[in-house]
Amino acid sequence: MKAQVRLWWRLWCAQWRAGPVRMLVPVIALALGVSLATAVQLVNRSALAEFEQAARRLSGDADLVVRGPVAGFQEGLYPLIARVPGVAVASPVLELHVTLADRREPLQVIALDPLRAAQLQPRLLGELAGERRAFFAPDRIFLSARAADTLGVRSGDRIEVLVGSSRRSLEVAGQLSAAAYPRAVGLMDIAAAQWRLDRLGVLTRIDLRVARGADIDTVRAAVARHLPPGMSVAAPAVDDARLASASRAYRVNLTMLALVAVLTGAFLVFAAQALSLLRRRPALALLRALGVTRGGLARALAAEGVVVGLIGATIGFMAGVALARWMLGAVAGDLGAGQLESLSGALIVGPGDATAFILLGAAMGGAAAWLPGREAATQPVAQALRAGDASAAFARVRSWRIGGAVTGTGVVLALLPPVQGLPVFGYASIGALLLGGVLLAPAAAGGLLGRWPAPRAAEARLAIAQLRGSSARTAIGFAAIIVSFSLMVAMAIMVHSFRESFIAWLDQALPADLQLRLGQGGGSATLDAAGQEAAREVEGVARVEFRRSRPLVLRREAVPVQLVAMEIGEGGVPALTIVKDGGPVPGTPAWISEAMEDLYRWRTGEHVTLPLGGGHTLAVTIAGVFRDYGRSGGSVVVPRAAYVEAGGDSAANEALVWLHRGAAADVVVAALHARLGIGEALQVRTTGEVRERSLRSFDRAFAITYALEAIAVFIGLLGVGVAAASTALSRRAEFGMLRHLGLLRRQVVAMLAEEGLLTGAIGTGCALLLGGVLSLVLVHVVNRQSFLWSIDLAVPWGTLAMLSAVLVVSAAAAALIGGRAAAGGDAIRAVREDW
Amino acid sequence: MAFPRDHGSHPAFRTEWWYATGWLRTASGEQLGFQATFFRSLREEAAGNPSAFAPHQILVAHAAISDPARGHLWKDQRIARAGLGLAGANTGDAVVWIDGWRLVREGGSFRIRAPATDFALDLALAPAQPPLLNGEAGFSRKGRSPAAASYYYSLPHIEVRGHIAREGRREAVTGEAWLDHEWSSEYLEPQAAGWDWVGLNLDDGSALMAFRIRGRDGGVRWAGGSLRTADGRLLHFAPGDIAFTPRRSWRSPRTAIIYPVEWLLRAGDLALSIAPLMDDQESDTRATTGAIYWEGAVRASTGGREVGRGYLELTGYGEALRLR
Amino acid sequence: MTAAPPGPVLEVTGLAKRFRADRAPVFANVSLRLAAGEYVAVMGESGVGKSTLLNLIAGLDRPDAGSVCVGGAELTTLDDDGATVLRRRQMGFVFQAFHVLPYLTVAQNVSLPLDLLGVSRQEVAARAAAMLTAVGLGSAAARWPRELSGGELQRIAIARALVHRPRLVLADEPTGNLDPRSATQVLALLREQVRAAGGGGLLITHSLAAARTADRVLVLSAQGLEPLA
């Protein structure tokens, strides 16, 4: 046994000496795949870990968290909950975003009772040791180092916040360490915040510690009995999940893409191994003849794959960690397509990660080598020793039946619903269609080549004959192109469709000249009636349409829904991208985004009562469904008049502004700022500016997707190159014979180029077709199920044509470069080489 | 003073406490000390804040059991702002509480409950004697400045019945306690570092309270005390009548603070040796009141014969005490 | 090609070749004349330059001295393309390792030289079929090389070497990979077909038995080409 291992080792090393590049390619392919998977996984995990940490830091060691609407709930609930038997500690919390004067981004403020919170978060007490008394004073705020940094203030400075239409000044009482509070956040005493930030009587959260020995579920049930509708109590783990779910779909997308890269890498290992075994078939047969058993041979070949996998995965893992570090630094880990706040960028890598990924690589290497290895091992020795050809080896892969069955499965999978909000079957469908495509493509290509009109030139005829005849090599060449390019085509179509639909939506959503917003992200600033009147009177302003936009929690586990009260235009239809119009409805109409259909199962014509907080409700009838790319958590549009009537909230925090003809936008913007006097918290942008910014952030969000695609295609081209080079090497004798028969050197080259072109063209054609099918699954299944919004299919013909041309030319070039050397002088000598 | 009104809270004063200490005896004959204290402190920072959470009054509760078998205290503490019914101190009669911890006077006796983390007190304190008004009819000076003073009465010789629990083991106890109720806006002079205080239920039915205020300079700034005999005669001691003489010290292994735990106390004609139930009765309450002090059960004896039991309090031995 | 012009099929004069200037030449002063219809065997020890001689005659390598004349055309003055075209028209090859293309059918393999010469499709089919019949594989036209034995493969190679009726057939160890029985059959077929085509044949071998099937046997050595003693 030991001797055999040594023999294999020696043979393997000899192969490396003989053809280092050839041996390196599968290693590189696997390394690329593993590095991508590693990077995406690590960035995702670091982002999630930070989420969890942040959530845990804020809720301390709470066993349960009571939550209600984002706008908060009555504090009277707090003593009731605190007295529930089994509740040891109840810590009231008021979380809010305050708008700062002169700042666009709101500041997250967490207001709590430090005396209560300290029982849940001993760390908090440590932070504030000795300053607890300072905490009690109103108008005091403690800032995290990051917040102090962003705002450019220090202890003792004052910051101005906008509350409603008035200004309040807060003293920065101290700084919280960055280690404990990595994000930008301000801490205040709950009484001070309730008073100074106009939230008297309101809480947004109660953190609970269950008494020692009490059963959490029993306590939860007891607490739940005290909660009014719209509120719930849950373990903080669920809370973390809710935070994370906002970006989950996007992250799953990336993970899948990374897995595709790994699979493509594994496929390349498979291809390279298969080709290398074709080449080594006589040598292997010789080993069999010399007494290596069939099983021993198969195992040894699989072991080779494992070694390739180990090396590739080790390199890949290290590259992946570097890539992840770069991604966290450069993109600040924003994998949430803007749905997450930027992160501190601490990469978490455990020893378990290295083990997992390297083992994954080894397993894939072994698996990829297993099939061709077994094939080689079961080959009759005598035949393999004698004949050089191995076309029969792949005959079974060319079956229409298996390919058809796999493709059919893919189609069926695409019709299945999501699992826990994730398009699991959609991805499975893509996998099946891809495999089916790879299986069907050689057969389809064979059929196509069979019907190909025979060209005049002998070398062209030879090229076609060679492609039709040696199915193994052709199949690998095709598959490499199809696997990588069809995915790229699908992603390109999906992203292009998304972008086109996004632009159309943007144009629809921005009908005016200016867009005016107060304190983004649920900030506290609003425009009261006087402010609204003032805005209307600014010179150059023709018309202003005010909106009130605020979050609405309809169900706790879900991201809050955005309620937008806007003016409803002529015919009772708002300026939205309506995808389903229910026509006029009795009573107050409301329009819902597509996500509402999926998340809340609301339908047109349905009557719904919206809880506006403070005991107010608004009864509406769903009049239609619109597309909303702005909020994946769902949004509801109601007429502003009805909203004001129902809740008495006539303030506005968004507005569309139409200008008089000839009025200069920048002059009006300046005038609005001056007139309203709320500094930077008031954001006025021209429609063009908003459009440009939105598209830029769209493109940034998808930049990482493009990078992954490019790498997948690169791996695919590597595959074509490997197939071509390996083919050319094993065909040296053939070229020599043809030269003897009188084929000119350039005719040999032309033949190779034509083979490459044909492989590239047919492979690209199949990939375009398959990619088109895959894009349908991506657009209508994966996208719809992940993001809950629809996209209109739009094909980027120009891009696809260019990419196809590049790919075909690259394939031809790869074939040519691989073959050119082989067609040279020593080809003539190769004729006399025996096998 | 008027009762029951003055059993209740006096929210206009800055500082107030209800201080119950005493000796307990379990069914198995164990001798234990206990302490249960509620503090109230008025905060002016939040004046004008209409929020229900506004920290106008902060309440603190301490509870401890002196258990010689354990060698150090069972102790726990709570702190909360008054409000929303979860913590508070009522006026009119003694009702003061933080969550489940409470001291309530009902039917003439005081009920104390302190469900602490590792142990619990659930005691009924039935005073057998009327309130003992310290100082001048309850006005007790604490320093050379007349402003440094408190309203202060004691209830000695209280019969105790109830239960304690240690790590879930619940036992019936009986014993004798002492309850102090004191409120003030300016308790200590700035020059004061801390005090030594002792309250003793003497076996002959009399009760002795003695204290001295130590200055930051190491000298004695003030002293005072009261003695009520079994037949109800009340004696007030002037500063010169009281002498605390340390006899033995104990060094805390946790804080390295050195406390004189054995004393020779002279109060008027009375001379008593004071010795602790156990040495380590130190309380670290930095999380609530900010102080580290020694508060423990002591025996009083004359000529080697035990004549009474009570509690000794030693503050300001580490850092000067600040009452805020 | 259809009718052999008079004159020698192959005229080699004073051929010399050395691979490195500091080494002794592989051979020097090799001369050979092959008349139409003549079938000559060249023997020699391993390493004596038999393959080099063949490459020089095929125009795949250039001599240091001397000339090679095939069908009256001086090969040494032609460039690579010229030599290739000459080879395509005037020569046929049989190799030790058969070199039958695995991805072409038997008939397609045999048709290769005619395809290269641009012969019309009908004529290619007819001539390939006739040639296959001549080598006794008329029924195997549509079969794939992997289904055939070594002897059959070499017969296909012979058909391919002669299907365009070359003036000169060069066979390099055609029986090296065959069992004795197949070898005998292949040698007989080769000789018969060379004769039938009316051109010249040059058989390179190190087997005396094989060489004896030729009209005359020459031995290649460093000194040149001499008749077998």
C-alpha cells in the first residue's frame, strides 16, 4: 500500500514537471471558486455578527423583548409588564431617530432608564460609571465615539436637534467607547428624551430578564396576555433575525452566485481531470496491466482530485480572506443593497472557516475526479492499451433522455413557491436547468453539426468532422462555455431588466421638478401647516404637493411597512407605477405595493383597517397594487386628506415641488432653505439629481454581482483554454499526419481556428438560449420571491452581442493558441511517436 | 413628630431612610443578623420634567444577612427611580418599595419583604414600645453647624417573626430588631468623613443609641445618643457624654479598608464592650449609594457578661462618605 | 497522375544531413533512383537516419547537401507550401501507428487526400469505395476506426496512401504494430497496390522479412545507401 502511494506520488510529481501549466489550471479554477465563496460568506457573516452584537449590546442580556409599532406604545404598559410574575427585570427603552440641524442623516437615539438597564447590561453601567448622575439631567446626551466623530463634537459641546418644527439643544455629556458602541448612536435618559424630544408617555421597547428558575415560554405567554394587538414579545434572537432579514434575500443571492463560482470551478476540475485521464489512458491501462487493481486505480485518481482540491482550496481560502477584507474596507460590507447601515468592517475569521472551506474544496476536487477516474479504471485494459481514442467514454453523457429529464425537473422547480421567504426552489431550478443544458448541449451541437452544410474547404470539413466525432473534448468545451456564459447571460438580462424597470419607476415616482424631504430614515423633523404655507409662498414655486411618510408596524416579525399619505390626482389615481388596478372603490382607497400582497396577503377590493397609533385608525379599501422599488418591506399609499382626518396629523415630511416656467432650480432650492430655516435636515434635490443618485447607488449595489460574473466567465474561458490546449497536445500526431497528407501549415491553423470558432459559436448560442431561460427564472421566480417586487423583462441585446462576440473570439483564440504550437515542426515527428 | 404621618415619606427633604436591623434565631438555633434598609433621595436635576420617568426621587434598598457559618454577608441591593407605581415612598404612613422589595406599616407592625437574588427576607416587625425621639424631640444634630441635623426617631425592641431563605432554603425565624427612620436635607457637614453608630437592645429592656461623626481630619466633629430605660425614662447624651474607643481592627480582604470592629463604648455612666457577631460584615454598595461601609450585628457586654445585642455601623473608613 | 510520365519517380542525389555542426553527419552522399513501378526497401540499424531520409524525401526537412527530385520536380528548391502541395499531389504515406483519424469513418479517412485535392464529391465517393474494395474492406466504409483491428486499420491507411494515385508511396515501418499474420497480409497488399498504381514505392523497415517483399533491398548506413550484400 505504502509503495503504491509512493508510486502515485512519483507519477503525480512527474506530471507536474511535464506540464505545470496544465496541472495548475484546475488548481486555479478551484481556488477562484473557493475564494469567492469564502469572501462572500465571511463578509455576510461579519455583517450579521455586527448586527447581532449591536442588537445584543442594546438589549443586553434580555431574555425577552416587548415591541410595538415603530411610533411606540403607551408607557402604561411598562408597569403592567414589569409586574408579571416571573419577570425579574423590565427595562423600558425609547428608540428614535432625531433629525439634527445641519445634518442630513438622522441620529439614532436610545433612551433608557440607566438604573433598570444596568441590571441587563452591566457593561452600560461600566461605560457610565460615575456619570450616572449626569445622566439624569435633561438636555444631556452621551454619544458613541463614532457619532461624536461624525458630528465633530466633544464632551461639553452642544448639538441642535429638530423636534417637529422647533429646535432643541442637547449637551454632549460624554462619550461611549467605540468597543461597546461601534455605531453612531446617542444615549439619553428616558425621562429627558420623552420630554425634550416630544415623546411623553411613549416607549418603543421593553427588555425583560426572566427570574431565575422561571420558564421563559410561560413568562412570554403571561406577558403576551397583557399586550394589545400590534404588539408582541419574543426572544431577542427573533429580533436579530428581523434586523437581518432586511438584507437576507440579497445576501442569499450573493451566496448562490459564489456557490455557482465554486461549482464552475469544480466543473473545471472535472473537465481537466477527464481530459488528463484521456491523455493518460494508455499509461493507466499499463498500470492496470502491471497489477494495480480497478478499485485502487479509481481511488488513487480520486485522491489526485482531493489533493488538487486541497491545494486549490487552501490558496482560495487565503485569497478569499484577503478579498473579504478588501470588500469590507472598500464597500464597507454593504451587502444589503443599501438596506443595512454601513458597518465597522471588522472581519471575523475562525479556524472553523478555514477547515470548512478547505474540506469543501477537497471534497469537490475528489468528487470532480471520481467520475472520470472510475470511467478510466473500468476501461478494458487491452483496448485502452491499444487504441488512442476515448470517444466512447462520454457516450452516455450525450443522452437526450437524461438531459431532458433534468431540464424538465428544472422547469417544474421554477413553479414552486418560496420557502421561508427564500427562492430555494428557484435556485434549485437554475441548478437543474444548468445541468440539463450541459447534458443536452453536446447532443444539440451534434445534431446541429450533422445538419451543417459541408463546406468546400477540406480543413473546414475536417474541423466539423472533428467536432462531431470527438464528443468528449467537444462536450467539455461546450460545457465550460455553457456553464459560465449562460449564467452571465442570465444575470446580465436580470440586472438590465431590473435597471430598466427601476428607471421607469423612478421617472414615474419623480414627476415634479424638485423633491423635498425632511430628516431621512424616520427622522423627527416635520413641516407643520405654517411651514407648508411658507414653502408654497417661495418665489418660483408653482405648486407643492405635500406628503406624510411614516413607518407602520402591522406585524412584528416583518420589516415595518411605510405608510405614505399623498395627494391623489385626477380620477383618484396616484402617481404610481400601478401593476394591478382594481378601479374605483367605495370609501377611502389605498394602494399597496407588491410586497404587501405577498407578505400580508392583501388583495384589491379588500377592506383593511390601518392602526395609526395613539388609538387612531384608518379604514381603507385596497384600490390597486403598485410597484415600489424604494421599500422591499412593503408600503401603503392613502389619500392625505383621509389620513389627516383620521389621525389629526397634518404635518408633512416629503413634498414634490413644481416650478414656474423659467424659475431657476438652484435659486428656488436656496430660497426654500432660507425660508424654512431648518438647515441640512431639509433636503431639496432636483429630480435629475435624485435620479442620478439612485442609479449610482443601484449600480454600486450590483457592482459586486458584476465582479462575480466576470470571474465566472473567466473560469469558463480557462475551461475552454484547458480543453483546447489538452486537445491540441493529444492531437499532435494527427496534425503531423495531416501535414504528411499535404495539409498546409496555415490550413492546420485554419482548421483549429474553425474548430474553436464553431465550439465558441455553438456553445455561445446554446448558452444564450439557456441563459435566456435562466433569466426568466431569475426575473420571475428568484427576484420576485426574494425582493417581492416584479420586474419587466428587458434584454440587453447590445451587451449580449458584444459579450458573445468576445466569447466566440476568445474561444477561437484559445483553441488557436493551444493548437498553434502543436501544429509546428515537432508535429511531424509526433507521427512516428508510438502510444 | 406626629405618627403615623412621620412614619411616611418626607419628599421635600433630600435624604431619608428607614433602617431595620436586628438579630434572628432560626428553628435550629442559628444566630443571624439582618439588615433591611430603604433610602430615598430627592433629585433636583429633573425638576420640571413632566415625564412619568422623571427621576425626581431615587429609591435604593439594601438587604443583608450576617451568617457566621458563611463568614461574610448575604447581601443584595436595588435602585430605581420613583414612578409608574414600580417604586416609591408614600407620605402619610410607611409605605416604601422598589418592585417586590417593600417596607410597609400595616396594623401597627412593619412588614419587610426583600426577595433578593440569593436570599430573601420576609419579616413582620411588631414594635413593643413607642417611638424613641432622638435629639431634641426628634431633631438630631449631626455637626457643629446647627444646619447639619436630621429628624430622627428609633423603634427599639421590636419583636420579629417571619421567614428567611438562603439559596432557596426557607426557614422560620424569630428575633428582635431596631428600626430607625431619619430624614434630612443636610446630614453631614462638608468637613465630615463618616460616622460610627450603634443601636443596642439591652437585655434589661432599655435601649441605647450612640453615634459620633468623624471629621476628615481624623478628629470627632460631633457625637450624641439616647438611652431609654425599661420604665420609659429617656436620657439624651451631649457630645461629651459619648466616647468610642477602638479595641480591635479588621482589614477587609476585598477593599483593604481597615475597620475597628471591637469597641469600648462609653455613654454617660454606661460602659459597654462591643464585639461583632463576625468580622466580615462589610457591604459594597457602590452600585447604588456609592458607599462601602461596615454594618453588622454586635453583642454588648460588661465585665465579660453579655448585656444586649444590636447593630454597629461604620462609614467613611475608605473614602469620605458623601450623602447625595 | 492518371498517366505516369516517363522518367524516374524519385531521384535522390548526394543527399547529406547533419543535425548539429559539431556532430558527425547522420549520413552523407545518399543517392537513390526509383523508376515507375519499382518497389524498393530501405533497411538500417536503429538511429542510422531512416526517418530522416524519409522526411527529406517527403520535403518535411531540408538536406545540407544534395537534391531530391520527385516526378521531375526539385523538392529542395521549394518552400514549405510548395513542398506540401507536391506531397499532396505526388505522395502517399503509410505510418507504423496507422494514424487513422478516430473521428472520421473509414470511407472519410480514405477520402482525405482526394478532399484535399478538391476532387468532386461523386468522384471522391466512387474512388474511395473502389480503393476500399481493392484493400478488401469494401463493406467497412461506414464503420468507425475504433471498431477495427490493427491489420484492418493499416489496410485503410494503405487505401488512403494510394487513393489519389500518387507517384510515390512512402511506407515507414508499416508492420511495426502488427502481428506476423497481419504483417504478411499488409506487406503483400502494399506491394500489390503500389504496383497497381504504377508509381514507385519506398518501404522503410528494419525487418529483413519485410524488406524481402520489395524488388530490391538497400541498406542505409553513415556511408550511404548500398545494396544488401
